[in-house]
Amino acid sequence: MKKVLVTLLVSLFVFFAFAASYIGADATGKKGGTLILPTLSGPRTVNDTVSKETSSSDVIAMFMSWGGTLIERDARDGKFYPALAEKWDGPRLTKDGGMEIIWYLRKGVKWSDGTPFTADDVVFTLNDIYTNPDIPSSFKDVIKSTNNYLPKATKINDYTVRMYYPEPFRLALRYLGGMYIFPKHKAESWVKNKKFAEFWTVDSINKKEIVGLGPFIPVEYVPDQYVRFVANPNYWKKDKNGTQLPYLKEVVYKIISSQDAQKLAFEKGEVDIYSPRGTEFNYFKENEKKFNITVLSYGPAYGTQFITFNWNNKDEAKRDWFRNVHFRKAVAYAMDKKKMIDTLFNGLAIEQWSPVSMASPFYNEKVTVKYPYDLNKARAELKLGGFSWDKNGKLIDSKGRPVKFTIETNAGNTIREGIGNIIAAALKQLGMDITFVPGDFNTLVNRMLNVGDWDAIIIGLTGGDEPQGGRNVWALDGSLHFWNLSPENANWVDPKIYWVPDFEKEIDKIFKENVRILDENVVKDYWAKFQKLASENIPLIYTVNSLRLFAWRNTIKNVKITLLGGTTWNLDWLYKEE
């Protein structure tokens, strides 16, 4: 779609008109059934502006994603299709040098509580929530233009909305069309009272306060047990035969706090879908008939896993180490990725070196610096960074301070726990005093972003084919720039010790400038420079990237695995035979 979009923009902006088609319009299936999905932890919030972790965002997507956005992307062909917007005009440049999109909304759509959906909801969401200076969010990070302009929406009539940027923004269609929409009739008072961060807490689920346009509404949350969703009675989509979607009656996120326990639950038929680890893939593949399941491998994942360090650590010694590029390179050389792949993934993974997924058209291996496992090179980098060893072989820095710190990750994720053990063992060989501690995922994320009492964390990020989606991670003002959060975003960061190296400034500039470029070849040059800078300076030290491994019960129908989509990308037209 990016190539198509660029062509249309450069050729002066053709009117987009679509037939009243949408994803799922050609679906067939049966009504009823409950889909049970495993998750490692429950949500911390159901407010999209507050959410920073997948345990929350997965729940939010149920009632705000799929058909709950203006457009949807079809994972089969990668193209964008109408959803709440029947058609749109643009994106097109305006006479004043800006860019606009005119959205024509689908009439007759209702929120799950029966309230009509109109242009007022769209305008309110963009103007009063996502571009509100008092409401921070990751979405605000990614929709900023080169000169930090944010888009504004104008109501033309009840079913027509104009969105406008003062300058070109190449991803306007993709990001604004995919915006989660809030119900004005429910959220407006919270915005006016400046308490929006308290809107839709997890308690709102059991209070039946959640209202959405997506296919499933959360109605029950029992901490450490499950989150239950029911089909949205007013979901607007219908299938090929005129049957209202979704087909499923209910969806349940069953909270199972370890991957080992999730595997066992899948074997017993207690959950319907599972993401097998590499060490389990052959076992499930060989027992497809026994368990009545389908098991499939489909290319590298878009997400990333890495170790990162807290550059704003309250301990001066640790700040000095973590900000030292030679220290980080030493850690990179000490990472035995082949061992990780063989022992943790049974060979079903690939080494990752770049922040851009190998599946992305912007991936550039030629410019990416690699650090193959070599403890001698790791020691050489430590020497370059001013480190040495005492008479007992313990690593000390140039001031004689012993190198000692804690590595953390989320408990229950046995892959990350395994990665942590491998990294810790190698760093100990280099003379470092390492403590490795798995802990609660939601608590870990909160401490990482809001408290700052951490040294090093092994964690992961979701990803996609468009690197700009990582602006909230890589931009200096990004809300997930966790290794070096700005004092403006984190009150625990002391402005007096905050430090920004030149390479971070260059990366920040790349994320700002590339969005005004409408020539995809030039955009590729920007992302090549980004990958070079990121791999040379490695603020995130990548581990390995698992192949996408899927397993689902054969009672689940309409599963369509693609390069862009997994088992549930078309959740609103999956069905279950019981």
C-alpha cells in the first residue's frame, strides 16, 4: 500500500472512492461458540492513552480495533479497506502546503450501548484526546509531523470529517485511519475535568462501563484468572449472507502465568490457540492428529527482543557504564545467539541485529553492524571503554568501581528467562557481578517507565513493516524511549544528569524528517541511516527473532495465516464448531 500511496500523492491526488466493501463482507461461518485464548497476565488499564503493555493493549483491541477504526488493513494483501469510513478523499496536498483527508463515515453505525456513531466522536477523539497537550499517549508520538505539528479534525456534517496537517505527512492515511475512536458521550466529561487518565480503569470492566465499536466488549475481569468478552450486539459488519458479525458469542483471555502452563492447557484442550516455542514445535507438529490441531511455521516475526540499560540510573557508576558504547558493544559480543537459537528455539529462530524487521521492505542488512559471539572482542571493547580487571579477575571501571548490576525480565516467559541466563553467564565470564531476577510483567513495565529503579531489562516490542511505528520508542520525546527517557516525560529523571549523545539526536531527526518525504526510495535511505546508527551504538542490544509459530484447534475455522497476520487478525469472522 505504501507504493500505491506514494504514487497517488506524487501524481496529484486521485479521489479514493470505494464500493461498500469491507474485510469480512465475503466471509461465511456459523454463529456461537467461545474462543479461549491464553495470556501471561491481566490488563493494567483499558484506556488506550494509558496503556504501555501488551497485557492491556490486547484487551483494548477487542473493543476498539478490527471494525472499530476508520479503515482496516487486510493481512492477505496488505491493502487498506473501508471500515467505519465508507470512502475517503486523499491524502492530498492543499494549496497552503498542508495535507488533508476527507472521511465519509458509514451511516447507521451504533456504539455497543446503542448510541449513534457520528463525526462528533471522530473529531472529539483526535482533537480533544490524541492531540490534547494534557493527555500523553504513544499514538500522539507517532502522528507528529516533521515540525511537530499534530493533525486537527473538522466536522463537515454528521458523517463527514476533514483531517488536516499543516505539512505533508506520508503516513496520514495509515495512522489516522487506524486511530482508536473514543465515545464522546462517555469520555467527554473526563476530558473536561482533566481526569482522563482515570477513565476506563480495569474496574470499569466489571462495572459494565466499556463502550466500543469493535467486535467484543469486556464484561468480566477476575484478576489472575480471566477477562471475558461478549459479542458487541451493535457491531456493524455482516457476512456474505447478511449474518451479523462477529460469529463468536464470547472470547475469553485465560490468564496463565507461565508458558509451560499454557502449553499444558493447550494439550488438555483448555485453550484454543497457542504460540508454541521452538522447542515444542516438532512435538505439536508430530501430534497434530492426536490433539486435532493445526501447527504452522510462517517466516520471521515482526517483534523484537533485547536487553537494554537504564542510562538515567540513580547510581552514578551504573550511569557511566550504561552510557559507555564500548560497554554495550562488549555485552553485544558476549551474547551467544547461536546457543539461544539451538537451546531455546530448537533452531526455529534467526539472529537479530537491526531494529527493523527482516520482513520489512525497509530492512537493510548491508548497513547493519553485527556482533558475533566473541568474548575476546568483548574484553577488547571493555578495555577501550576504560575497564580493567582486579587481581581476582573482577571487572572494574576506570575509577576502580566493581561492575555489579541486576538484569530483570518478566517471570513466566521461559524464553526470556533462558535468554537472561545465557547473557548473565557470559557477562560473569567477563568478570561482572550479575544478579538475574525475573518478576511480574506489569510491575516491571511500570518501574521501567514511571519509577526508574532498574539497571537492565530483557523485554520485547511489537513491530510491523513500517519503522515509523517505533517513533514512540526512538524519538527523544517518545513515551517508550525507556533507556533514556526525557525529564519532560519522566519526573524521576534528574534534568541535571540527563544526557543525549549525538547519535540519538541524529535518529530523532530521522524520525521527524522521513514523514514529509513522499518518495519511497528516499525514505529507504533514511531508514538505512537509522539502522546503521542504531546498530553502531546499540542502545537496544537485540537477541534473536523467533520464527512465527502457530497452533490452533481444528474446531476454530476461518484461520488465515499470512505474512502480516496471525491466528486472530480476522477475529470478527473466526468461528468455532462445538
